[in-house]
Amino acid sequence: MGMHAAVLLIMRGMEPGRSEGKTVQFGTARKIRSALTNIYDSSPESGQDLVLSSSSAKGKYVATRNPSEGRWYQYFTMGCCARMGDIISQDRAYTIEVLLKLLAMYETSWLNRGLNIELHELSACMLLLLTCLGGMRGYEGVWTDLAALRYDVEYCEDLDDFSAIAWPIVGRFKAHHGRLGCYMIPIAGTTNSGITFFVWTQRFIRKLALEGVTDGWAFKRSDGTRAKAGDYWEDIASKLEVIQRTTKLIDPAVDVWNDYGVQRSGRRFFTTHCTIMGIAKHVVELQARWQTDRANGERTIQRNMIHTYSEVRNMKEILKRPSQVI
């Protein structure tokens, strides 16, 4: 019936949440169902499921005995949602003034220390730039392939073309069924507001090379594993606190640590600014390539790295427009 899954959901919902004195929200607790479904699908019991298939590529239906897919559990979760509420608190978007102030603080750190700047602080700056100029969520930004990034930067430097960078993102994206995907996100070298993204990228690569890192993940922890976006939030949030305390750019009533976030504040800034500047929706979608691929039902043609870069370079002028207007 799914009672075991229901008990686990209730127990998860009683655990402490991110905010002090609060418990985990329903939207987080209900994800226990996904874990239980994956366990069931990997078990011998799933072999008893019936698959009904038609001639259509998507005409496949599965009659499952998975308890967490049953009607009782469905009604249970509906009741939980009605009583607990499914409240989603979106990250507050940066404004262009706040972003420029943040970058000015990072620029001061660079001017004072140069390549002696802490790699962690420089990485936080690059993640901020990626989310704000590339329209990425925080966890997508840390999927940067350093070798591919160095390849594109060296190519641009050889041509003296600093107009844009094709930023390589490698990861297992939503709805890709565990398959690895690679996307090149074109970002303007210098934006209309004067953000020198190409220069910051060169600094980032030089600092990594000084640390002996030339391939693998660009964002790494000290043990060599890929970093998480949350690793850099303290650095960004502490600077936001300084801006709030010393300027009028952030309302004093705003809780910087909880209202802003490393995952979506930059992305919301990107989409909002593109809308204000009149960037066409299809141009923004061209930049967020994995969104288009999902809409196409994974029918995107697979290309090697050289072909992928060639495609991006041929369309550079239009693909860099969203970040160019910032």
C-alpha cells in the first residue's frame, strides 16, 4: 500500500530544515519517493511489472507493483501537501548594480594580490559570473571541463578574438536518463556594462595552472573532487552583507543569507535582464542548449568536440547577445 514510504516521508519532514527552528519543507521531504522508486526498480520485484507497448516510440506503459506508485500513497501525499503546504521560496535576483558592486570587490582583491589571490575566492567570482552571464544554475556552473575551456581560450587568443568564450559544461542533465551531456555556452568577452568576462577567464586559467591544474574539473575541492556550488556561497554572501551595510543597493530588511542563493539568484538576474533588454526568447533558449534538447526528446545530433565548437563559433554573434546586453 505504501505505508512504509509514508512513514519515511513523515520522518524526513520532521528533520531540521535550512532555516533555524524550521523543519524540512514538503517539497524536499516528498523526494523520498524518488529514492524508494529507484530502489524498487533495481530490485528483483520489479521484474514482475507488466510493460504495455504500442508501435509509437512513446507509446509504452508500465503496470507496476511499486508501493510508492499506488493509489493509497498518491492520496496520502495529496493530504500531506494540503496540510503541510508546498511553499517554494525563490532566490532573490541580483540587480545589475549589486552585480557590478560585487565584481568591483573581486577586482580590488585581484589588484591587491594578483595571482596570489586565494583560488577559492577567484572560483567564487567565476561561478558568480557564470550564473549571471551564462544563465546557469549554480550546480550547472561547477560542471566546467577545464581542458575544453583552455582549448577555446587558446583558440581565441591565437586569433586575437576576445569577443566571446564558448564555456564547456559537462554533466548528467535533467531528463537525460543518466547519459552524459556536453554543451558550449557562449558568453560575451566584454558586456555592455563593462564586465570583462574574457579577462576574468584568463585570470582563472592562469591561477589554476599555477596550482598545477590544467585538466579535469575547473571547480575543485582541496581533495581533488568536483566542488559544489554551495562551497562558494559564503564568499559571495559575505560580500553581499558588506554591500548591504555600506550602500543602499540592498534593502536592510533583506536576509542576505536566506533571500539570495548561489543556485538561482544569478539565473533569475540573467532572465530578468534579458527580458528588460528585449532579447528574443528563442535566442535565450539557444544559449540554454539542454532545454532545447529536452524539448526535442533527445533527438539532438551527437557531435564530437571539434564539430560542437565549430557550430558555436559559426553562431557566435547571435549566441552571445544575451550576455552582451548585461
